[in-house]
Amino acid sequence: MPSPYRAIFALPGTKSFSLAGFLGRMPLSMMGIGIVTMVSQLTGRYGLAGALSATVALSAAAIGPQISRLVDQYGQRRVLRPATLVSLVAVTAMLLCAKYEAPDWTLFLSAAFIGCVPSVGSMIRARWAVLYGDTPRQLHTAYSFESVVDEVCFIFGPIISIGLSTAWFPEAGPLLAGCFLAAGVFWLTGQRATEPAPHPRTQHSGGSALRARGLQVLVGTFVATGAIFGSVDVVTVAFAEDQGHKSLASVVLAVYAAGSCVAGAVFGLLHFKGAPARRWLVGVVAMAVSMIPLQLVGNLSLLAVALFVAGLSIAPTMITTMALVEQHVPRAKLTEGMTWVSTGLAVGVALGSSVAGWVIDAAGAKAGYGVPGVSGAVAVVIAFLGYRRLKQPVPQRGGTTDEHGADGQQEEQRSVA
């Protein structure tokens, strides 16, 4: 591991909470596809399988920011453990209902409560922000490392989930995802030394973190960005099926994630001067432009090359996004702010996959790549319209009460610097 990455793990506890975060994030890439595989194998109803997966995603998008808001207020341990238990009970209920052919409404009810799963990635990034908030270079490297971990999860998670459910028994994929969630969250919340200090209720008088103008731009842009990801996944599966090699779809999508993983690892070794807002805008534009070649490819080999190149812009843009969240959201609401970005992505994934499905049914798989192209254009428009908000310095980033005024002043000085 290059020295900048070794350096961020010099502080006690960093290796443990990062590994716990890796385990806790595996369900993010395993649960949805695991449910689709399980239900389609048990019932043969792909429509039901897709609807259940979308219900989980939308539920997590709605509940996730509220859980993170409570985390900022009461601390990770007090909130994450009960929320995780609710999600685990819901996973167990869904597995049993699917196995014993319970009515469909029981599956949807279980899927809605699975959405209580916490945003583990936001919890880990919040810990890094506490440790390296005053050293931007180390924080940049830490965020880069976490983006690489995200991509590793998305490279191996679906392969593991689908493989277990098809080779062992249908419920194996979601079951293992639940085990990863339990192990990761309970191990993470047992590490109190690196847990961010909670902020009292009086510091949340300003309402949701989403009231920050800069965060609104980031979330809006990432709804469109999520539509890119969701549509690319669906269209790639359909395109591979048209080519007669549906089983290779997961490999091609893994190449897409690998491109992002490589770019994130390299990006973490670089140090930049100047405002991150400009780098973020360049990243959004690059993601949009990289969707154009997908509409021109004629076989899976060329598609894999095009997706690898497209993936190179993902991790750097995500890393810069988290740096902007850290600048534009008060520290007392940082976890919630990071979760709102993930929520925007989740909503976009659900929208993109749905629209892509309609386009594929109407015009074929190749035409479906027009959906990520349009989504990228929308992301660029939103980014340009909101760019000025991201350039503006944000005062009083610390607490929102007088007793935390000194902290807010220090944060303001660092942001301006």
C-alpha cells in the first residue's frame, strides 16, 4: 500500500473501524440483487422480484437520512444497533415469507422495513472527518480509500450474492448480506474511541442538513447520476442477453466498477490546490461524456472497454463530493449530509432502472443506452446551474449554538483557507 494510505492508518483504531465498515457495506451491493435472484428462483416472477428490490432501495432512501440525523444527535452506537436489528428482523421475515409462499404483501412489508439499514459508508467517513478534519490532505486520502472500498464491494458483492443463491439455495445471498450487516455494524459500534461525539438536540434548531444550499445542488446532481448507474446496470444485462451471453453481464459490470476502483486509488495519491468545486464540475461533465460511447458499441468486448473508461470518472467525483459535503454542511449534521448524497443516488438508481426497463421493452437494449446519456446531460445542467452555490464560502460550519461558536469559527477559517 502506497505511503499516503499507510499514513492515514497510523492513528489507533483506524484499521478496525475501516474493516468493520467494509463488512457493513457489503449488503449495499448484495441485498437488492440477492432479493431479485431469490424471488425469481422461487417464484419465476421477475416483475415481483424487481418491485421488491425497488421497495428496499426507496425505503432506504426515505429512512436513511432520518437515521443519520439521529446518529448526529445521539451517537452511532445508540442509533445504529436498534436500526440494524429492525432491518435484520425484516430480512429474516422476507426469507421466511418467500420460502413458505406467503402473500405478496408480506414480502413488500418486509422490504419496507429492510430500508432501516444504516448508511455505513457515511458513518465511516464521519469518523475519518473527526480524525483528519484539520488536515485536508489526509482527509482526501481517507475519502479516496473509502471510495475504493465501495467499488470493491460492488465488484464482488453481486457475484457472491448471485453465486450463493444459484449454487447453494435461493435465500443464501440475502442471508449472507444480513450476516455481513450484523457483523459490520456491531463491530463498528463497539469501537467507541473513534466514534464522533453526538451533538445535543439544541444544535439541530436549523432543521435538516438538506437546507444547506450547497448540499441541495449535490443531491440534485446525484439523483441524475444515480439514474446513470441504475440504467447502465439494467441495459447492460439486456444487451448481454441480446448478444447471447447474459451470464457475462456481471463480469462487464464488474469491469465498470474496476475502472472506478483504479481511478479512486490513484486519485488518493494526488494532492490538489484550489477549490474542489471546479474539480467536482469537471468530474460530473466527464461522467456525462463517458456515456456517449456506450450508444455506439456493437459487442460485449467493446462495451467492457467503454465501461472501464466510463468508470474512471466515478470515484474521483464521489471523493470530491464528500469533500464538498464536509465544507457545506455543519459538523453537527455531517453524517446526515453525507447520507443525503447516498439517498440522491438511491432515488436516481430506482428511477434510472425503471425508465431503462421501459425503453428496452419499447425499443430494444441498444436504445436503452440513451437513458444514461440523457441522465448525464441532466446531471451536467444541474451542476452548472448550482455551481455558484458550491463556490460560496459557508460560515459557521461548527455548532449552531453559542457555546460552539469557537468551533464554527475555526471551521470557517479552514474552509476559506
